[in-house]
Amino acid sequence: MINLEVPRKFAQLVDQAHQAAAEFFRPNSRKYDQAEHTYPKELDMLAALLDGLSAAGGGAGAGGVRRGGTEKKADGNRNGSNLQLLLGTIEMCWGDVGLLLSMPRQGLGNAAIASVANDEQLKRYEGKWAAMAITEPDTGSDSGAIRTTAVRDGDYYVLNGEKIFVTSGERADCVVVWATLDRSLGKAAIKSFVVDRDTPGFELVRLEHKLGIRASDTAHFRLDNVRVHKDNLLGSPEINTEQGFAGVMQTFDNTRPLVAAMAIGVARASLEETRRLLEEAGVDIDYDRPAFTQSAAAATYLQLEADWEAAYLLALEAAWMADNRKPNSLQASMAKAKAGRSGSDITLRCVELAGSVGYGEGTLLEKWARDSKILDIFEGTQQIQQLIVARRLLGKSSSELK
Ligand SMILES: Cc1cc2nc3c(=O)[nH]c(=O)nc-3n(C[C@H](O)[C@H](O)[C@H](O)COP(=O)(O)OP(=O)(O)OC[C@H]3O[C@@H](n4cnc5c(N)ncnc54)[C@H](O)[C@@H]3O)c2cc1C
């Protein structure tokens, strides 16, 4: 049975992540929101600290996802690295989600490598910062329809295509690029390749200007005859039409709970700040009285908190299942859908509750409302998560329920 208490062994990590968020992220939040595309140099010191923590068995970023089961305990409940990362990510995003996404060596590409790479590749890419490139000008939600091609040429693959909206694409050491070995064979032919940023033909076209997470760079690439060694293909080069998309989709089972954690962290920041402002304004929030007997502001606040709690519990469940090697695609999508939507709703309602104070730049409430929207879009939109949940519950395939 799932145990909802935060395991005692993670208390120190949660505390450290919170401290880092309070001391490194919060003070730089507004600065890098305004200085879009400027690398937050303060992160280098924090990244070095986190590397030290990781070496000692800790660490708190998106890139440190591990397949469940590295812990020694053979049976019973296992609270492992997925739950640990989830809790760390919540704390860090309480500080600033854009800055967390800018942390060296903590990219979504690192999560992909951790999920599908073989042992030799895991070792080779250790310490590298990896971004993730799936989206193309003609393909977003329908990632199975990507057009970037990979053609075998001796010991190399030659990649051609275009990739857009690549988080940390400019700053990362390498990018995990999804490409198809043979479009006629459908999703099963899609493989991921690690492409070093300085590979000839891998051209940065531009960086995007955005509504939120402006501290994080978002890159557009063109791949023009990019040659990557065959050993850079993650997982198996075989095209297994039985397995279909399963290989690459495994990544999402690990990363979606983390994106949910990001939304949960930002939403908690908004709730805390709003509560402070409400109390300052003399609004009393009473947990011993029904919401409908309290002021409209207090009742709204209680409702938002309940929504937050539901998202939090779903995310814990998804990470716990990954740690215990239980298939968690359904729970990962449920957590992402709930937290993505709640994150956006809560942060925007907090702006509303704080009125003009919430809308101005005197607090971070307006920024958090902007930052949270992306968490309901990337790694699969709200609608796509709902589609996945529906397919799982109804036992339908992707061709039966589109
Ligand atoms: C800031 C930012 C960072 C990003 N980072 C990355 C990254 O690092 N790597 C990467 O590969 N991509 C990244 N993305 C891309 C992101 O994952 C896509 O934007 C997302 O998957 C949606 O794709 P799309 O924008 O093409 O929208 P579309 O797929 O065109 O969807 C448009 C709308 O239609 C809805 N929709 C689509 N299909 C269905 C359906 N079958 N049923 C119901 N509704 C549907 C969608 O939910 C959405 O509301 C990033 C995007 C942004 C904005």
C-alpha cells in the first residue's frame, strides 16, 4: 500500500533543496525573468553543490531520474530515487521553475538517457548536460509522426530534419534527438540519438521569446547531414513493430511526474504568498469551519489548497510506482494532467485573490502565473494526458482512440 508520509530518509534532501531554492533561485527569479536568454551564472555554484550531493547519493533535478530498483531492499515498499527527485523538484520549483530548467546537467535529455540508455552509454554521458528534441514544425502532440530521418551509413547514422522548442538546447552539451529509421514502419522505427552540440551540420537557428520560464532557453535547430556514431543510438537499434513506441515512451513515465512536481512547487509558492497577503489584509482562513461559512476569499483559498493536495498525492503515487517497478503510465499522465491544470488555475486564482498587488511586479505572483502555463503544455499537453488516461482506462489503443 502506498505510504503518504514523506520518508524520513529524504527529509534532509528536501530541506537542502528548499534552502537552495530560497538562497539561489528566489533572489535571482525576477532578474532572469527580465534578462531573457542570459545564462544565470549563479547556477554554476549550485550545480557544483548538487553534483557533490549526487555523488554522495543525493541530488535534486530533472536529469537524475533512475530506473527503479537500484535500492537494495528486495521486497516491501521501496522509496527510491524517483520519489526523492520528485520531492526535490517540488522544493526547487517553489523557488523558480525557469531556473530549475536551466540547471546544468539536469535536462530532460538526461532523464531520457537515464531511462533508456545501456550501461556503457550511461557511463559515457555521465556528467553531460543533455536537452531533449522531439517537437518539429509539423509535429507536436503527435510525436509518432516526426519527420527527422536517421539513415545508417557504415558505423554512423546521418540525421536530417528540424527540431523546435528545445529546452536548454543552446546551453546543453548534447541533445537527445528523436528521428525515424523508416517512416513506413511507423512509431516503432523512431529512435533517440545523442547529438553533441558541436557536431557539424547541427545548426542553432534561433532562441524563442516566451510568456514564462524566461530564464530557460528554448532553441530551434536545423539538422543538415549530421553524422552521429551508431553507439549514440539509445537503446536497441532493432525496429520491433510489436513493441511499437514503448521504448522511447518509457522516458515519459519518469519525466511526467517530474513536470507535475514543477507545477506543484510553483503552485505552493503562490499559495504561500497569497496566504501571507490575505492574512495581512485581515482575511482569516479557518480549517475548523466549513468553507461556505467563511469569506469568499478564504473559501476560494481552501478550495485551491484542496486542489493542490490532490495533485500532490497523484504525483507521489506515480513516482512511488516507478520506484517499485510498477507500470505507471496511467498514474504519470493522471498526475501531469491534474498538476498541470491545477498549477495554472491556482497561480492565476492567486493573482486574482491578491488583486492589483498580484498583477504587479511587486510580488512574484504574476510571474508564477506565467511560468506555470508551460507545465500544462510540454511533455504532453492537458488534452494529450487526458487522452492517454482514457485509453488506459478503456483499454483502447492509440489508433482506436485518437
Ligand atoms: C517553452 C517550451 C519548451 C518546450 N520544450 C521542449 C523540449 O525540450 N523538447 C521538445 O521536444 N519539445 C518541447 N516543447 C514542445 C512541446 O512539447 C509542444 O509544444 C507540445 O507537445 C504541444 O505540441 P504543439 O505545440 O505542436 O501543439 P499541437 O500538438 O499542435 O496542439 C495544439 C492544441 O491541440 C490539442 N490537441 C492536439 N492533439 C489533440 C488530440 N488528439 N485531442 C485533443 N486535443 C489535441 C493540444 O492539446 C493543444 O491544445 C516545448 C514547448 C514550449 C512552449
